[in-house]
Amino acid sequence: MRGATPVRWTACAVAVALAATACGGGGGSSGGSGADGIVSSSWGDPQNPLEPANTNEVQGGKVLDMVFRGLIRYDPKTGEAQNMIAQSIESKDSRNFTITLKDGWTFSNGEKVTAQSFVDAWNYGAALKNNQKNAYFFQYIEGYDKVHPETGKATADTLSGLKVVNSRTFTARLTQKFSLWPDTLGYAAFVPLPKAFYDDHDAWLSKPIGNGPYTVDSYAKGSQMSLRRWDGYPGADKAKNGGVDLKVFTDNNTAYTSLTSGNLDLVDDVPASQLRNVKADLGNRYINTPAGIIQTIAFPFYEKRWNTAGARKVRQGLSMAINRQQITDQIFQKTRTPATDWTSPVLGKDGGFRAGLCGKECTYDAAAAKKLIDDGGGIPGGQLKISYNADTGSHKEWVDAVCNSINNVMGDNEACIGGPVGTFADFRSQVSSQKLTSAWRAGWQMDYPLIQNFLQPLYYTNAPSNDGKWSDQQFDDLVDKANAESDKATAVSTFQDAERILVQQMPVIPLWYQNGSAGYSDRIENVELNPFSVPVYGEITVK
């Protein structure tokens, strides 16, 4: 997701400062001090309105994580799946689950959170007519094929696998065994929704009502979203500040300048061009920590020229033409690590990470790279254009660097060029509507800490974040087999077998694993990033 989307990227050569300007934010960091102090933080407008089942990118995900709580929450330090609203999630066969809720949870408008709140929200998210980007996450619940068929019209309105037992209990029956399914339920698509969501949908979209530690006070697109602490929040993780003002910047260099000049409290993406200076500027107020993020380059398999045996060789050759080590050392000052698989070291060996799985296809070799590209018939269309959003993420630097590396290998200064798109929202719209005809910057910020999440949502046929529309039956079969395994170790091993198909086909080029980076002002304390690289906003205190 989140990553991608949930999604991000980088480049080599020489760091170049972006020239865009910030959109909004206004002057000065937010006022107040102590428990009621307001934290100001950099942000970017989300792609879509904040429907939980329709948000699969990072900026919207940050807000959902503050405004909602679900059955499961991932520990902000370890990423471990822990019960939140769920009292228990039980199963005797890894297919039929009984979910019991804790008592006392309400939405911020006073409505009780019940089993029906979850069942209605999941039915809404799954329904074809509601066109939710994360509908796919409900596919393992029985009846999904009726409410969201691959072709034709829906023949049912609700998932037959969901049943409300009483106000605090509901059951879910899956289409197959899925032993890891409970661990996925911390993803935002699975949060409950209040009746107001359905009764006056437009009003809810303009000011979402949730059940998390913050409420949405106001939102002016292109400028700022203001969130405020909900004092009636029933959870143990109550906000330790008065609220957060998320200020929209169209350039993270400008956000960084606002931070160092005392007009902003927090930047959660230190621009590449500032990495050489950040320790001198901020000292111990700079955070650089591993996160569940991988950056990649994606391709349009809906374009026939990219979906041939020759194009497969070209993609492998392009991967070998990228000097990842040079880029991560020089551009990113070792805040990135060259990728050698399609997951993240955050998962650990037991969780599915396997260093070196990609092998030579992810190792810089100029001679072998050029031969593969030539043997594959050359770059389709004669030029690789890597599209990226120009507003956040320092993407110009790394795209220029990657292209320099490829151009040096090919002996052609025009073999690869960057294709900037003004804003993240516009860029994601072009990606998700299949309007791009060449490559684009992509990436993934994990939704939950499982190898399944790094593979299935991105590469399974017609998966929600499979924007390039790559498809491989052998890969799909191995993912299905892994999901059906009752033993976690066996499931992880089978997912790794599926990952080996990615080495052979190179549907996307893995670039590097990304650390979470942030900087903050001396006005605030207790700033940390969770394993998803998102600030733990509720723990921040204002002096």
C-alpha cells in the first residue's frame, strides 16, 4: 500500500535539489504547549477521499491510522499483530473464524462499535458497485465471487461468509484455509464504519468519523488537514498531544527548509539533497531506521511491446544496468540498501526475507546488461521513460541517477529519461488508470508484516496494486498454495517459491530497501517511526 503506493523510488549520479514550491501550510508551527500542544507535520494530499477500503497509498494511510482502530493493531515498535478491538479471533480449522469484540468501544459521534459495524463495512468494501480499490482484501471471504465477480454484474449484495452472532460477535468463513488471515486484519480496509458513513456519505467524506484517538477537525485540499485529540477515545493508546496539523507541501525540500527555519515541527521524509547536511542541522533530532519499504520500477504489461519474451530479457538487462550500490551510497547516504529480493529485511528470515534471492539479475554488470537488452530486441519504443511524481519523495534525483546508469551502459544519453508528473495524486491517477505506456517509479510500504503482503497485492493476477497488469499462472498457483498452508514456516517457504518466478520474469525491477527517515524540531519530543516508516503521532509530546 501504502506503499505504493503504496509505492516509492530513488536514483544515482549527483543529488539535485528540487525547484518546486510548497502549497500551503502557512507561516509558523502550530501553537500551544504541553498536553494540548498541536504538532505540525509535512504531508501530501491523498489520492482519494478517505474511505478506508478505497485508500491504498501512504498519505491517506497516515490519516486512517490516526482516525481508526480495527480488530488488530501492529505494534508501533515491532510490527507484531496484536488484538486491538478484538477480544479474540479463534479457529479450529484455519477456515472458519469466530471474532469476539471487546466491550466499550464507540465511534467519536457516540455510536457503539459492534459486530454489525464490521460486517457492514466489509460488505461495503467488497461490493463491486462501490468500486473500492481494496475490495480485493475481502476475496478470501465466501461470497466474494458473487458480490464482486471478475466479469458481469454482482448477484449478491453481501458476503455469505459473514454472519453476525450478537452485538459483540461475528463469524467469517473463508473459501480456503488461510492460517495467516487474522494477522492481515490490522490493515485499514478492515476497520469498522459508523452508520453516518452510509446515511450521509458525502458529509462523511468531507469530515470522516472514526473510532481512533484523533478526529478530523477540518481539511482544505492543497493546504492542510487538522486532526484533534478525541478525549473520549476508549483505547489504551490515547494521544499525548492536542492534535496534528498535516500541512501539504508539493516539495519535500521546502518542507525541510520550513523545519530548519522553525516553521514546522516534523518532516517524515528527509529529501535526498539534504542527507549530507541533516545530522549537522538536526543532531539527534534526525531519525534513520529500517522500515518495511521497497522501491521498484514497474512496467505496463497492458502494452503488448512490454509483454513479450524479448521484453523479459530487456527488463532483466535494465535491472543489471542499475548501479544500486553507487546510488544508495552517493544519493541516499546509505539510508537505502540495494535490494536483492522483492520483500524487506524488516520481515526477518523467519518472516520470509531472503537476502540474495534475486541473484545476478539484481547485480550491476554493464556488459551482461547491454547484451541482454540487445538480445531482447532493445528497449521497446527505443527509449525508457520513467514517470514519477515531482512533488514529494526526491524522485527526480534517483530517476536521473538510474537513467544515467542505464545510459552509460547503453552508450546512449537518450536511452532513458525521466518523466515528471506534477503531483502525487495526478501521478497515481495515471498509474491506476493504465495511462502510462512506459515505466514508472513504484514501491511498496507494507500493509502488514507478512511476506504475503509484499507479493500477492502487487503481482497476483488482477490484484489491487498490480497496476502494470502482470499475470503468471504459476505464480498465482504458488500463492494460493502458500495461503492454504496451516503451518507458517511451510507457507513462508512456498511464498519464496513464488518469489523465484519474479526473478525469471522481472515484472518490476527491485531497487532498494528504504529506511524511514524523519527530522523534527526542538519543540517536540518522543518522536519515533513505526516499522511502516510512519510517525507514531499519538506518542509525540509538545514541550
